[in-house]
Amino acid sequence: MYKTKIYIATPLSRGCLLLGFLFILFLLLPSCTLNAQVSRQVPYDLVWGSNEGLFGRTGGRIDTLWSGGVQKIIQGGSDWILFGNRGVFVSHDLLSWEERNTALPRKLIKVYEDGQTRLEPEIQQIKNLAADPVNGDNLAVVFKDALYLSRNGGRSWQNLGNPDPRTSGLKGAALGYIEGELTVFCSHNLYGIFYITPNIPGARWTSLNGGLERLETTTNPDEISSIVMVPSGGGMEVYAAQSFRRRIYRLDWASETWIPLWSGGSGLGVVESLHALEGSLQFVEDRGIFGLDILGGRTNPAAIPQRDLENRIRSLPPGTQANTAILWDSQGRPSIFSELWLLDEDPLGRLSPLAREAAGREGIYLPVNHAADPGSLRPYLTLIDDRDLNMVVIDMKDDYGRLRFVPQNPALTEFGRVFNPIDLEAFLSAMKDRGIYTVARIVVFKDPEAALRSNNAYAVWDGPGNRPWRGYYDVRFRSSEEAPERSPALSTAILSTNDPDYHILRTWYDETWVDPYSELIWDYNVSVAEELARRGFDEIQFDYIRFPTDGINLSDAQYRWRDPGMDMDGAILSFLRHARGRINVPISIDIYGANGWYRTGARTGQEVELLAPWVDVICPMYYPSHFEQGFLAQVPPELRPQRIYYQGTRRTWIISRGTVTVRPWAQSFFLNVSYDREFYGPEYVRRQLEGTRGAGNGGITYWNNLGRYDEVPRHE
């Protein structure tokens, strides 16, 4: 850390200092631009930010410039601006930093330790940061569901809202003057690019997606990672890059159309950190750093590898994991990059030791009843040998809140009921003798046992009904007709309507939920996990680590343990932080496929980018039957499972910045939907494996609730 000397200036010394400053400024102005002037004042050839702080290197010396996680640093006029886990900070010299977080949104984290609870506010996770290339006082900072604008270098902020409030998921931003009006651009991971002119009264966000390449078989443009505005000929050029498609576009403002500028070919790739440097665009791809010459409005420029910049970044001390960096050339011009994880030569380089331990596991979900005795377990051991598998996932706390083992900790039965337990030691011994990796599945927030304890104290509550909440759906039918078929597994009732010619068949989902905001529910589930890890399980897997999503009565659900200011993301994050502090084996979480595909935690609170730092494995459920039946079903349609699992696995890994093992669940069951009726079979399942392996080697888990795995392929 630096020790700062403080000088007190007398009136005479202040005058001398001012004259000296003006003289130096006079000497500098004729020979350099403002940015170059700022650059030459920095005594470093390379500055980088990591999860540990901001550092500067000159020669063989490395200085610590700031403490705290740094995700991105940019230049705004004469200032440097960074964001990380502590929010937005600004500096003129990279040494003295001032916090600029006033009025930016906070997230409340609930901490539960030693039976005591406290709330810790922190800045919400920032997705991006941008500065006006002409007036550096104009800044934009992006959160998952709002963009904030500052006109005074971050000293105050204006909330410009979500361009498309149907769901969260904002990503890129840029701002500058077009035709004399301050214009702000923002990208949404589902709905493309929007712009707004905030100085015009009544201005609204306007969609601007013409010309952008869409995600196949959908009406939405694929995600935009970066937007950059470049002064040109007295005006402003706007460029944008797509996250997963190796595409860069130039905006034709007159026609409001994006014109393709560069393509890196077909297939899923990553383009991030678009940056302008005097007649060129620079960007980071999953193959390195590249530059495009755009002088004179050049079209279809070639991507030129920037080997010198790559090598300088790779020359950082061994073990350094830079997130962002500034590199100066011989003329004092800075190249600024973020998302530098894309340059890691080792694809597993950012995995923790626990995440590495969990990588490469391929196995099955084993219904716990089938592990009850050697006779019922034997066919699965044969299957594992025959299919060259090495992992089993088994319920230890099941979908009905039942404990499927006899706990040694008597406090666990205060929340859960022991039901048909297996001989835990015998089962684990049999697995370890065969070298099989064991995963204990714990269903967390769907839990009818805990919900009913202590007079329903932990249940999600039905406010209007004044009882534990359960989701339901209704089907309206004529009184003269026979009632629609009812599922024997679900509870139903026939209700009257105001119209005597009609009745309603009400069906309740077979789900009872505990309150995800309850720290006592967290403690119970983590105590279960602690015991299972201590008794020999290799990994803990949390399922239903989300809020309820099904039911036309979702608005009736009340969360009585929610502290004012907490949201769904904060509840899930608080639980995982609590778990991470107590569990010393790999932690995996199951998520919806859509939450792994898109940069959003909509409906569930499961946002990969937010949760990844606290877990080791993420297991998306990319079941083809659960997507819209035409999704990625282009010709040839039979390859759809492979497309879904390849793209989905890659996208989840990219959104996590390569910090987790991605081990998707594979659909090894038939569902009576149109695509399955035509294509389900052994090849359907095999193609899921091929897609997953093609995206990496995080592993795969086959799911069949009945334990029937005839379609699981033999691995070649």
C-alpha cells in the first residue's frame, strides 16, 4: 500500500503551484491529445485489474494501486473509472480513488452466523460501464435490470430504467452525441439493442435491431456483448459486437440498421471488449486479441492478431488472472481490454481446485429406492461398467422433504422426516470400491416436511387464503360436458363460476415450498450437507434452489422471512454464501436451461453470473422436450439435441467466465411432446452427449425418474 504525503499550501505556495501547472500544461498542449497527456502521466507500461485488486507494472516492479475486485477499467476524459465488487470508483492518476456509488442500487445480503442474523448492503453486480468519448463526464453503468446515467463523472446518477422490462438481463452500453443529442445505447440479452435521448423530455427507449443476426429459429437477435461510439469527421460512428456469434456491426443511423462489418465465420464463438483506438477497433475473442482497420469507412476489414498486446498480458506473473488491462504503446496511447479470461490458454485455468475435482464426471441419477439393497443396486453397477460411467447422483433429501439416511445429528429431524433410509456407509463403500464419484442430491426449497413444522412457520404463505401456498392452474369447461381428465398424482377440485353454464377444474401442483429467505431453512439444509460430506460423499448438489415458478396464483405467494430490501437474487446468493462457508467439498446447483442459456435470473433468482463465484458446478437442465418444440430444430431437425447441448453448455461456461464446471442434465426419458414423438430414442440421447462433449469436458448426468436407462449410449 502507498503512504500518502499531505502538503498544506500557503497562499503564496498555491500561486506558485498554479503558475507551474499552467507552464507545464502550455508545454504539453501542442504535442498531444488529452488522452495521450493523461497516459504519459502514468508511470506504468501495464496496469491490470483482477479479483484481488488493481496493479501497475514498470520494469520489474509491481505496485498495488487499489484493493478490491476489479472487473473493468475505462477512460473517461481525464479520469480513469473502474468497477468491481465495491462499485464504481474514479481516479485522475490511478493512485487516489474516489467512490462514485451515490444512488446506485444496492443488494442486501443476509448473513447467518452463530445463531445471529445481520444484513449487509452491497452494490448490485455491475454488468458494464461506458464513457462518452468526447465528454468524459457522461457515464453509463449497467445493472441487470436498469441503466444509470451520470452527467458529472459519477457524482450523481439518473435511473433510465430497463429498455425491455419483461425480464432482466442487460449487458452492453455506450453513449455520446449524435446530431447534437446525447444518445445512450443499451443491449438486452434477449431483446437486442435499444437507444434513448435522455435530454429530450418524455424520451423512451427505442428498439434498434435491424440487421442483427438472430439466434436460429427465434425472432430475437443473439446477445450483444459490446457497443462502442467513435468520433469520426465531426460526427459519431457506432459499432456493436455479438457475444456468441463472432460478428461486428456498424450502425447506419439514417436507416436505423446495423450493417455487417466483420464476421469470424460460423459456429459459436465469443467477441467481447470492443474498443476504439485511432482508426481501428480492437476486441478480445476466444482466440486472442484482434484489430480491425476502419479508417475511411473500410468494409469487411481483416481481423489482424495483436500478438504484442497478447504477449504483454501473458507476461504477467504466473498465477495472475487478469480481468481487465491497460497497455500503452510507444506514443502513449492506451489499449484497454476486459474479459481477459478469454485469453487463458488452459480452458480449466480459472476453475478452483474443487471445480477441477468435479470436472469430467459422467453418470446417472440413481433413484434411492434402487440403492436400498445389493440386489436392486446390482443392475446399476452393471450399467455403470457397461456404459463406462463414473458417477452417481442420489437423493439424500428428496422432493418431499424426506431424509433418505439416518442422520447422526439429531437436530436434522426437527425439520425433516427419515423415510426408508439406505445403509449409507455400505452404499458409499460399494461406490468407492469401484471408483465411482458420489453426489448427494439435496432438494432445498421445495420441502413439504419443513413447511409444516412449527405451525407452518417456514412455509411460503398464501396471503388471501391465510394458509401455506400451493400453485394451481384452472381449466374452464361447460357444465354439460364431462370434466377434463385429471391426473391421479395431483389434487383437483371442480369449482363453480358466476356463469352456471361453466365450471372450473382446478389442479394443484404437487409442490409445497419453504421460504427461501429463511436463514433457519438455510441452516437446516447446509447442516444436512455438512453431515453427508463428512460421512463420505464426494459432492453436494442443491436442487430446487429457486423460488416457485408455476401457478396462476403466484401473485398470492408471500415471503414472511423476507427482510425489506432483499430480492430473489439476494436470497439465493445469501444461501449459497452461507453454504460455501461451511462445505469443503464441491458444491453443484441445478438450474433451469433458460437460466444457463441467457444472462438472466428471471422468475427463479438463478443468475449464473451472480452465483458462479460461490459454487463449483452448474447443472443446467437443457431437456429438448422442455424448450419450444421448434427451438433449434432447423434442418436436419434430428440434430436438435446436439445443438441445444453444445450451445447451452458453451453459453453457461461463457456467462460464468470459465469459473465453474458445467455438467448438464441429459434427458433420458420420453415426454409426450411433438419433437419427442418423432425423434426420441438412443440417438436422441447420444446426441446430447456429443453436444456436451463438443463444448468441453465438464461431464453429464442422465436423468430418468424411474431409473430406466436403456437409451444411455456406450461411450466410445
